[in-house]
Amino acid sequence: MKKFTPSILSVAVMTTLSLGSAGASSEASAEPVTLKLWRHETSSVQEIETNVAAVKRFNQSQHRWNIAVEMIPEGSYTETITAAALAGDLPCVMDMDQPVVPNFAWAGYLRPLKGLVSQDVLDSLISTAKGTYKDEVYSVGQFEVALALFTRQSILDKFGIRKATMEQPWTRDEFLNALKVLKESGEFPYPLDMRTGWKGEWYSYGFAPLLQSFGADQIDRSNFVESEGVLNGKQAVAFGDFFQLLFEEGYLDRNPSDEKAFTQGRAAIDYVGSWEMAKHVEVFGDDLVVMPVPDFGAGPVIGGGSWHWGITKSCAQPQGAAAFIDFIMQPTEVAAMSAGASALPSTAAAAELTEHYRKGGDWRLFYDYSAAYARLRPQTPGYPIISSVFETALRNIKDGADVQDSLDQAVDTIERNISDNKGYGFN
């Protein structure tokens, strides 16, 4: 199963895992107060075990609070949170995919973290590790991932293709010329893999940054109520034409059957995230090359925002929830989660405690890409509809639909939804 961390996932069935209580010491005057925590269940056993161990350390570190974890299987996590909110049964602490945080904040599920979580913690985080709505911080994340181009040095050497660098990323023309050379060689049925077979949030996380690098966006971020002229303007159409061209020229497979084109040698370039690094190193060793994404005119852009922690408004003991978040956002805890989740740490201090992401580390380039290029998905409660509509438009474009018409329809749907919801709090 692929490990795509930044996805709007959801949940239906609930299983409970009660972690060991810190217990009251013989000197303590009262039992610790138990606070419920929800987190999504993931295919990464190591990530879950790392989180379980962190909770245990927190419970053992003091005697005032006891965190009890409930693991919620992936599938309809967002819907489960919504149903629990309506029933008045949300936990004190829960993890959330960063793009849905503004929607939860707008709906009244979350508390602003300022004044609860340590200001030092908030100040230490990289920009994409904070989930905001209307300039208030509602969530913080321990880890991040970064998009990149993966290839092999032997391929670049054989076909005389320049290795892209942060100082000189590929341009649009250089990217297309490289794909043309690789396609015409006959060695690669489709020289580029961009995981076009994935569904859901990948289309916004993976492809909206390309749209933004063309100078467009999914919505006007100065007001968060207009997409007209932004998602269907000149730059957006140029992106749509480019995206469609990749399929028309046979550079991309419209309907890939698996995710192994690059590792099996059927593709020469893999556009995917840092979560694939360990697997790619195992297959290719020193021949593997990691390059920044291209600059399509407005600078390289990659997606930002992964799973975050927040405190619910219904929590009767928010200070206890904040104490837990302060604990897990310590550099040592962030570094431990970075290792457990195979992801970038969300603070510079934590990065220096890791093998791969410290300065001089072999995977430090992902940390640098994130710092230089990452852009959060639009921080508006309307984001879920924006993401869904954007995916539909790109799938239609992929299959040959008129680019301008597809983007115009997307704009109409997005703006109608925003209007129906009275601007989601933005005037």
C-alpha cells in the first residue's frame, strides 16, 4: 500500500487502545485526569508504535493527566469526527489532515492554540506545520513530506540530460525536452510517472503546485471567495494545456496499472514524495538522483501540510491537552516521530537530532525543498470542495476534455459552494 501522508482521509469503525496510565504516585493526592485522544490508523505500524510510545512517556512524565488513545481506522475519519461533533462526543485531542483544519475550525470543533500551547513551540515550527483559519493557529504537526523528481544518474549520463539543482531547476522547456529525448529512445513506454492512478487528495497535493508554478492557483488567497480569473485564467489554462500535453505525447500513462514504473525501469523519472526515498535507495543505491521540481515560470512549488494535532472546543480540560501537545512537540519527540513516520521533522532543532535530515544528512535536500518551495493548500473551510472539483477538472483534462471549459466549470462549482456557505467566514 502506498504511503501518501498528506491526504484527506476518513474513518468509520472505531477500535480503542487504552494506553498505560501514569498512575498516581504514593505521594499524589488524586488520580490523574484521563483525556481522550483520537488518531487515524495508518498502514505504518512503526508510526503508530512511535505515537503510542510518546503517549506512554507523557503519561509517565507527570501525574496530573493521563492520555487514552482511540485508534480510528482509515476510511472515513473526517466523517467520524463530524458525526461525533454533532453528538457532542469529540475527544480532547485529535489528529487531522492539515487541509481540513480550517473547515473544522469554522464549524466550531477546534480551539485556537495561542495561549494554550507554548509560544516557543509555535515559534519553532516550519510554516507548513501550522494549520490556520483567519490567521488563528488551530493545529500543529510533528512531521512533513516533500515532493521531488527522482531519476538515475546512469539515465542522465546516457541521454545527455542535465541534473537539475536548486540553484538551476529545470524550466518547462527543459523538462519537456528531457521527456521527448527519453520517449524517442524507445526504452521507456512512458518516461514519466506522476501517480496519475491515485485518487482523491493526491490531485491537489501533487498537481496544484504545478498550477501554482505556472502563476495560477485554485482560489484567490487574498479573499478566499473568488476563483474566477485564478483557476481559469491565462496561466491556469497554460498549466492545463501542459498537463494534457503530457498524455497526448505519451509521456504519462493515462491509466497506470501500478506504482512500480520507476522501480521496474519502465519510467525514467518519478514525480512523487520523500516517503518513497527509502524504497528508491534500496532499489537503485548510489545511482539514484533526487532533483527539485521544475520552475514553470513563477518558481518551483511543492505541496505542504501533513497530519496535525489540535484541541477540541468541547474539551473540558484544554490545559491538559495543551500539556500533551507541548510534550510531543519537544525536539526529541519530533525527531522520534520523524524516524517513526519516515518523514521530515517540523522544527530545525529536531532536524539536527535526526540521521537523515540534519545539516549534512543524506536526505537533507528534502528539508531544504520544503523550506524553499512548500505551499499549504488553501486554508479555507471550502477547501474540501475545492480539492474535489479540482480533481474532477484534471481528470477530464487528462482524458481530453477542453481545458478552458473544464476550468470554467470548476470555478462555477467552487464559487457556488462558497456563496451557499456565506463565504465561510470571509467577507
